[in-house]
Amino acid sequence: MKKYQKRIGALCAVMILMLTGCQIQPDRGTETESSSLKEEKKTEGTKSETTTDQVDIAQEPAEMLRLRIERQYYEGPDVTEGGTVFFGEYDTLALVDTDPTTAIGKALEDWNADYENEYRMQAVQYADQAKEDTDTVADGMYYYLSSEIKTERVDSQVVSLRLDNSAYRGGVHGDYWENGITFDAQNGKQLTLSDLGNIQSDLKEYVWQKLKPREEDFFEDGEQTLSEMIRTEDICWYLTGQGVQIVINPYEMASFAAGQFRVLVPYQELSGINERYVPQEDTKGIEYSSLIMGDDAYEQDMDGDGVQDTLFIRTDYEKQDEMDVVTICYNTSELTLTETLGVASAYICKENGTYYLLLTTYGFAEEKTTRLYEFLDGEPVEVFRLEGGEVLGCSQDGVWTERVFQRLGTYWGHQYYILQDGILQPASYICVLANGKDAEYRHGITPKQDVPARMEQGMDGSLEDSTLRAGITIYPITIQDHPESGTSTIGFELIDGTYGELEVYIDEEGRQYVNGIEQMDLFDDLPYAG
């Protein structure tokens, strides 16, 4: 069961994207035969150059912009007689309830196509190099390239995203780096620092004052290097709810051992910034921004007393129990969590003037738990808990989670929640299952007798009452629960792509029925149904 859930779950890990240009930077401390992603190289498991049809672009932004990130495995020639030599995984962007012909919809669609193509070409290079590195393979190791998309700010003004990259291709250690990308949500333009206004001077001065205490860690002429990186915009940046986040990756200004340098520049410190890109408090009741992990703290007046509060998550390795101890540090108070093995994700959310911490932790047996904390009397207090779910992204429209669904079997999937009055409430729209079109990772179920269903009819895709015949395999792809009636609508596809829906009734003991037939009696091949 674990193997199935891992593989199907990795297919679809949601959130929201980011990258500079759309180029994944190569490892900066490792020499390679070629670091260019523009090479026109085709091989098994890669795509040829992506082309898209011309469409009319509407200039109005989508009222509710929702993005979904799907995790993909690289499927190139990565296996030799001695075993796997390269492993690759990356996130791709999909739009949810967003008109793809809007300016922002088209911009994100085009970026995603370019990014996926470039990732696959670089993965080919890694796989080719791995096959020649016999020493690494002999040691039981393998090369890898991973790209994970995170959301930073998504509202009616901007879409700003972060891409976390990690890689290994021989040597003493792997590498990690970040990229950022920001779009104008109204016209779809990919923004530069210059587009934000006359801010480069203020930006450089603020960042250098924060970095100066560690000047001895930098290569020669650290301040001049920073100035040049900002002037040429050869630097990782993105927008959050509080300001412009600057990230200095390893090897850019200092050695790998010095680590990554991060500075959040508040909007109010940038006198020349275009107000168009500063968050407007009155546009939505909820403001979200991701929490910086590790030693970099989130700083904001969270309790309204006029004094800046400091919050960060500390993870300490406990050698005796071989586990990570997670501690929430809020000003001078500390809350240590028990029965956790590490942090999966953490986000700061602001709802109707109240700040919350959304923290997902790993537990034993690889279970995940999301806890919602409010800051009361100077301490973080747990006010809500979501078992078995991980927060993968936050925006002003909701909280995007990954969790297990028990409907006609067991599937990994994704669902939006709304943060309301300190509680995560499921949104009304459909849950998306990680049961995609890739035959290796999707699971079909086959009824043993005819059952009523609604199926696509004609060219317009409308649904009409029909019959799902015995022996016809279906692939569940969506779930929409109806708590008031105790039923769920299961959206499915046939092998030819035809869409249909089944109604499932759930009794008080959790048993599921289709047309009065219990699910285990109707289907032989449910994936780990319970």
C-alpha cells in the first residue's frame, strides 16, 4: 500500500510555481559538459519543443485565480543493468477554474510549457552523465534533479512564486538553489525588478545592511557583487505579502559551506515602489504569505500592539531517538511539538485581522498532520487540526492541501479549504485525485454489473443519464462530497477519455454504496478500499 500511495501521490503535489525566465540554473559548484537548457536534444522520456495555438488574450484578470501543481516523475532512460543511476521529479502548473485565454492564464500556460521542456532536457544531461559515473553507481548512489514549486503571493495584483531546486551529480555533496518568478495578474507580463519601480538603490542598501555582519563569509568585494547582481537582475527575488524577498544562493557571493542568504525587504523601505504591486488590504479579507523556514524569521506586528513580533520554526536533531524535534519560536516563548519527525510545510495566514500559523509536520509511519495556531497571550495556541493532510499552498482564495481520500478505494488527492473564524472549512468545489493519464500511475476499477451513471453525450460534453456496463473500466479523477445528503459524486474517465459521474451513498458507519450495492461487492479491484 505504501508503494502505491507514494507513487500516485507524487504524481500530483499541488501548490504554485516560480522560476526566473524559466531556466533551471545548473549547479554552480560542479563542472559539467554542458549547462545549457536550450540544446535541441530528443530522447526517450523527453518532449520535443512545445508549441501552442494562437488565442485571443482577454485583459481582465480571473476573479478567483487558482493554480494547481502536479508532481511528475522523469521517465527517461534512467536504469542500467546495475540499477537506477538517475532520479528526477518536478512540478508542473495547471489552472483551476481559470480561463486560459485571460492574459495571466496564457502567461502561466506558456511558462509551464517552456519550463517542463527545459527541465526534461536538463534531466537528459544528468542521466547521461550518471551512466558514465561508475564510481557513484558502484557506491549505490544515484544522480537526481528535483524542482518543487511553492506559492508566495497570489492575488488580483500579482502572481509570485518560488521554485526550490536540489540536485546531485557526483562529488562530496549535492546542491540546492532557488529561483523566483512574478507576473502582473492583470496583463500577464512577467515582471522585472525595474517594473516594480525605482527601487534598486533602496533594495541594495537595505539588503547590504542586513548582510554586512557576515561580510567575512563573502568572496572578495561582496558589496560590489551584490550591487552588480541587483543592477543586472541576476538575482533570485519574489514578492510576499510583506515585501520583496531577496535570496542569495550558494556560490553566488560565498562558498557552499556559508549557505544561503535571505533578506526580506519590507515594501515601506522602498520609496520608489509602484503602488500597483503593493498588497491592498481592502481587496480581500484574507492575506496569506509563506513562512521562511530555518533561522530566517517572519517579522510582523501580529498582535496589534505596535511592536514587531518574531516567529520562526526550529528543527533540532535528537541523536538518541534519531528524530527531529520541532519547536515553534514566537518572540521569547517556545512550543515544542511531540510525536513529530520534521516539518513538511509552514505558512502564515491572516484572516480578518488575525494571524495564524499553518504547520504541517511528519509523523510516524509517514503520516502528516496540519495544525492551525493562533497567537494568544504571547504564545502559539493550537486551535484546529487536520489529520492526514499537508498544506501545499496558500493564496487569498484558500488553502490547498494534499491528503488521502476514501471513495471507491483509496487515492491521494488535493482539496481547497477556506480559513474562516479559525477553522479550515472544505471549499465547495471538487477534490482532484492523483489518478492521471499516465498508465503506470493511474488505477482503474471495473464494475461486475451494470449501474446507472451520467455520461458525456454529443459534441458539447453535456451529461445525460446512461448506464455504465459491467466490465467497463473507469478511472476516478474527482470527488465532490454533498454532506447534506450523505452522498458523493465521483467523476471518472473511460480509457478513451469520455467523462462520466457516479453517485456514491455513504451510511453512518462509512460503508459506501452505488445503486444500493456495497462497493466491495460491486468492484473487485478497489485500491486498498477500507
